[in-house]
Amino acid sequence: MIPPEGKMTDTVNRRLRVFLCHTSTDKLAVQDLYKQLVSDGIDAWLDKEKLQPGQKWQDEIPKAIRNSDIVIVCLSKNSTSKDGYVQKEIKFALDVADEKAEGSIYVIPARLEECDVPDRFSKYHWANLFEKTGYKKLLGA
């Protein structure tokens, strides 16, 4: 569970860092999620908000994934059927998750709408953000 204000309880006492993985067609819904997370005191990373002009996004995105405490993979009918860079982001996040301690939560699939969950997420329980308690359950992770 995330302590009040999204702060970690470790000795560093810093805000939880969360990377938002999504497809460009879901940008508006993910921006709303970003705003909710930030208002709850979480250091969320969204490309549109965090990338600076002139930065090489192909370098910055993997860095942001690796430096995150949690990666929320936003799933929708669009993202589960779309080819492109989002699939590379997901693969990279799952590779980083394999390096984490057994039982730790690093990747959280979050459905933005009713949609099929890809096989590669079958071992993870997902949050349904379109349900009334979905966001609260996400924060609980």
C-alpha cells in the first residue's frame, strides 16, 4: 500500500516513481491518470510531460523505465492490437521486472476499458481503471 502522499517508507523517504506505458491513441485517458497520480503525490513519468525539447526519446524512455519503482502498462483495445514502440516499451519493462526480487510488484497492467489482456500479462493481476474502485485498487498496489 502506498503511504499517505505517495511517499516511500525507506530511508530515502522519496516519492514513488511511476512510469506510464501507453499507446499514443490512449494519450488523453493516460494524461488523466497522470494528473490523478501527481495529485496523489506520486512522481509519475509521462512522455508528454517529462520529455524536454531536444532529448532523444529513444534513450530517455528506457532510462525512465529502469529508474521507476512501478511501471503501469495502460491497456485498451487500441494498445493490445497495435504494433509499434509501445510493444518495445512493454518488452523492456517486462525484462526489467525479471530482474526484480521474487514477489515484488513492478509491472501493473491497468485496463482503461474492457479489453483482452495479452498473454504476456497472464501471470499478473490487473487493475480495471474503468471500474469505480479501479483507481483505488491501483494505488493499493
